[in-house]
Amino acid sequence: MLAIPHHEKLPSLGRDRAERRGRRVMVVLAGVVILSIADLIVTLGYLRTIGMVEANPIAAYLIKHTQSPWVLSAYKAVTVGICISLLYRVRWHRSGEVAAWCALGILVVMSVLWHNYSQEIDSPVQLQTVLSDHSDQWLRLD
């Protein structure tokens, strides 16, 4: 038996709001996917060149123990896929929209952090300073 989406049970005015919210959430989720892909590209770029410290302990473990960009990419795809799937299911609800905006906000902050990180690591002297402070946490894909 097919379930009727919550927004279709609402009166016309409420249904219109829910449909607009659903469209907004879809746009926000597209932004989440785009910024997640950008984050992965930048992460792999640093890992394949000078290296970096990975703040996500699960990703750091995968990088350290597999040395595989494919495993890291699969992990990212699965986690982002789960997030997008869950937010898509609740897109008609206000809490779903708030959660989608929070996910996008987190990725925007991550983008700003990447920008600041790239500005700090632009000379061999700065790189050596960072390496001396985080040598046990420094990761590279060889």
C-alpha cells in the first residue's frame, strides 16, 4: 500500500507551503552535495601532495590504515548519501528544512576553514612549523 505524503493530507494553503519548503530543501541538498564533493577534492589534493591533519577520526583511521583514496571517497559517499536520504525524507517538515540548512551551514564553515588552511600553508617555513606541531597526526596518501 502506498503511503500518502504528509503534505498531501494538508489543506491547500498548507500544501502549497509544504511544496515550497520541499523545493527549497532540494536546492539546499544540492548545495550539500556540491560542497561535499568540493571538500573531498580538496582533501584528496592535500593528501596526495603535502599532507594534512584530518579532524574526522574515522576518516583519519581510514587514510592511515588503507592509504586508499577510493576507501576515503566511498566513506564520504556513504555518509553524505545517508544524510541526503534522511533529509530528503523529511523535506516537507520545518525541522527537516532546518536540518538541511544546518548541514549546508556546516559545509560552508568547512569551506572557510579550508580557505584559511590553504592561506596558512603557503610557504615551506609555515609547513615545517605545522609539521613539527602535528607530526604524529600528519597524513599523506603515498
